[in-house]
Amino acid sequence: MRDILNVLAGSLIIITGCHSSSGNKEATKTGAVDSSNIVQLSAIQVKNAGIITGKPELKQMHTSLRVNGVIDVPPQNLVSISIPLGGYLKTMNLLPGMQVKKGQILAVLEDPQYVQLQEDYLVAKNKLTFLEADFARQQELNQSKANSDKVLQQVKSDYESQKVIVRALSEKLHLININPATLQSSTISRQISIPAPISGFVRKVNVNTGKYVAPTDVLFELMDPADLHLSLTVFEKDLSQISHGQDVIAWANDGSEKYQAEVHFITQGVDETHAAEVHCHLKKYDKRLVPGMFMNAEIALNNAQVKALPDAAIVKWQGKNYVFKADTGYMYTMVPVEPGAHTDGFTEIKTELPEGEYVINNAYPVLMKMKNSGEDE
């Protein structure tokens, strides 16, 4: 019996020793994990590194959608200029990109048919004056029964027909920019001028001096930049997130300047690439923007008040994001976080953070000190 008790006592001592050893190892391991996330700096180190602490702020944040597009103008702001009667281009001093004002003479054309049209109008107008007087005279004679009703009806018919002819010739003169009200025999000309119908810029010049242009030829194209807009391509999977009034930031490939815009309307339907056009109004015109220019853009999808820290507060280590919570005595604890939206130098922190202050500037020196200290140990 005594031998059995001795064996049991020895086994208990061995088992107790084993548990105690395992517990110490586990405690040591846990303590190592905790201490690896904490670093202490001196006041001099904090000052030299420029470390600043502060509390998370409430910021208006939005997620954004990155898309591409081009600068464009609506069809009503593009004007193709032609001449309905054709003619030879006598003078023209235009180059693409030139600015023109409404009413400015763009070109001068000449052709014998212009002379013929003016002649026909003046002759028809004189004949109308004669028929008008004759019609008045025949009315008086008819009232006194000095002529028959048939004669009066014939004169009236000739008078009304001539009014139609004069009216038609007058409209033809307007088509070639000749004012019939001021046309006289002394002002007949073989040349006509083409004034600019809008103020804007010359987009295309399709003719040269001396060339004969037909009525179907487009001589010039003018563009009014007043309604310059941004046309973005958005794929169908993202269309549900786009709505009227959303803010847009756009920039060219060089990224030298950013332009603010606003979603104006979304085309109904998608093309063969499963994308739709989103038209955005630019808030400010810039002459450096020209139709066809490729643009990058970000569309703000939503807007919410969230907790955020400056970008300089977030560090990345081994593929994960962290911030440093500041404790008393220049102690800093590394806290893992999940970043969210990014706006104006601040990043949303989706992770619920403990109350207190955090390093908001020069967080990387704290990370380097922590990891270097860990390696030294």
C-alpha cells in the first residue's frame, strides 16, 4: 500500500509540473503578442518625428465610381454652314480654332444666279406695284358698272399671283442673306456674304478660296462652347448607383487640372458594350477643354457623416491597415482598422475605435520604431 501511494504522489507532482510549465509558456506567448503591438517613445523622439495626436472627426464622406468619357457639346451647339444656292468662294480667312462673333462675316461667295435672283425680284416688285394700282382702278370702275365682273376678277387674280411671286423671291433672297427691303437696282451685286449665326469657335473648315460649293456642301462648322459637357461611359452594373445631381470630378490624362461637374441626365438604354452615356454639366468653362478630349472622372455615389482620420494617420504593414492609439507616457498601441471612403485628405474608419486620441500625423515613424524594437529583442 505504501508503494502505491508513493507512485501516485510522484505522478501528481509530474502532472502538476507539466501543467505549470504549459501555463507559463502560454502566458509568455500571450504577453509577447500584446507587447508587440505597443511601443513607447521618449518626448524627444516624439518632437523630432513631428508626431501629432488628435481624435477622429466626423466628416461628410462619399464612395466614388471611376469612369472614363469625353468632352462633348450637344447637337444644338454645333452649327454646319452651307449656302442654299451654291456659288464660288471668293474670300475666306478662317482657321479651325478661331473665335468668331455672331454676325461676323465668315466668307464671301459670288455667282451669276445671285444677280439673276435680284433682278427677278425687282422686276416682280415693279409689276406688283402696277397690278396693285390697276386692281384699285378696276374696283372703282366695277362699282360704277363701267366694266364687267369678269375683268375685275382677272385683274384681281393677276394681282394675287404677283404677290405670291414677290413673296417667294423675297424668301429666296433671305436664304442668301440679302435683305429685299433694302434692295434697289443700284445695289444689285454678284456677291453675297455669309455671317456667323452664333458666337463661338470654328471647328472645321471644309473649303478653300476659289472652290465652287454646291447647296449640299458644308462650308464650315461652328461650335458654341456655352453648353460644353462631359459625356461619361457607365456600364450597366453601375447604372443603378447613378442619379441626377451627383457631383463629378474630372481630369485629363496629364492630371494637371481637375474640373467639377454634375450629373445632368442618363441615357435610357445601353449599347452593344452594355454601357450607357451619362451626361454631366461642367460647372466652369475652360478653353483648354475641347470636344473629343478624353477624360477620367469620379462620380460621387453617396454622402454620409462618418468617423474619419487624416490619411497620414493610417499605416500599412504586411498587407493590413493600422492606426496608433495614443496612451499616457508616450505609449502607442497599434490598432487594426478597415478603411472606407476617401475625401479631401481624410479616410473613413469603418472599424469601431476605442475612445481616445490617435496619431494623426507622421504615424510611420511610430511603426518603424515598433518593428525595429521588436527585431532588436
